[in-house]
Amino acid sequence: MAATISTVYVTVGSTKFDALIQQITSDDILKILKKKGCRKLILQVGKGLRVEEDKIGHKYNIQVEQYDFKIEPKRMDIINSDLVVGHAGAGTCLDILTARKLGILVINDQLMNNHQQELALHMKKECYLQCCTVDELKTALENVNTEKRNMYEPGKNMNKFVEFMDDLLAN
């Protein structure tokens, strides 16, 4: 039986990724989150648009908290969540991995020279994190599996991560 996912943290990083925020707050996705036991949705919206918190709260009984940016408390949002859904930036990947959280990386295919896609696909290949596009997020959430993933061991896996990032950025 799948574990309850009561708190979901969504991060877009330092840019705009309105497509992710719009998708995660769509009726289809909110229904899935509610079915999985979600009671709290924390949105880091970056430079993007905010959502109507009250509307989601009343319709789905999901508390919504949102902000543009946080430095240190952001880490606490990740630690206190059951699932992290985020853009596939290196910092976000490392935060999810070191906190040992269940994560779905959403590729922002609107970025130029999209290194996020390569990183996300590598995380998926290594079975650390799931990855998808915005359009595939519904399916990824429906199929999120808390048991079928590798746990990241910072002392053991850090060198592999750094080597991969060095290779990725060198190309």
C-alpha cells in the first residue's frame, strides 16, 4: 500500500515556470493530490504568478502556502514535505536527494540549452527521482511510487553526482 502524501512542496527555482504552477493547481492534479492524502501544498513560485489559495482550500480542503523566494527556510519546506515536485535544476535535485525525499523533476523545456532535461533523465536512470514534462505530470503523480527508488547516500554518491555535473556542464 502506498504511503500517504500529506504535504507537497513545489519549487520553480529562480525563474518563471508558470506552466508548472498552473498544472499542479489544475483540477485534475488537485483531485489526484487529494486522493493521495494531500492536506498542504507549498508553492515556491519564483518570478511567476501566484494562485488563489482560498479557492483551492475551499474546493479541495488543501491548505496552500506560497512565496516567491526563501533562502534557509526553503530547506525546511523540503524536509517537512512528503513529496517534492520541482524544476530540474542542479540545486533542486541536490536538495531533494540530500533530504532523501520522494521527488518528481519537471523539465522546463522552454529553457535554452536545456541541461535540466539531461540531469532529470540521469536522475531517473539512476532511480533516484522521477522525471516528466509538464504535460506528463498527471501521470507521474498517479504513478508516484514511494518504494521503488534508490536512496541517495551523500558520502557515497556525491562524487558520482559531481562527476556527472562536471561532464554535463563541459559539453
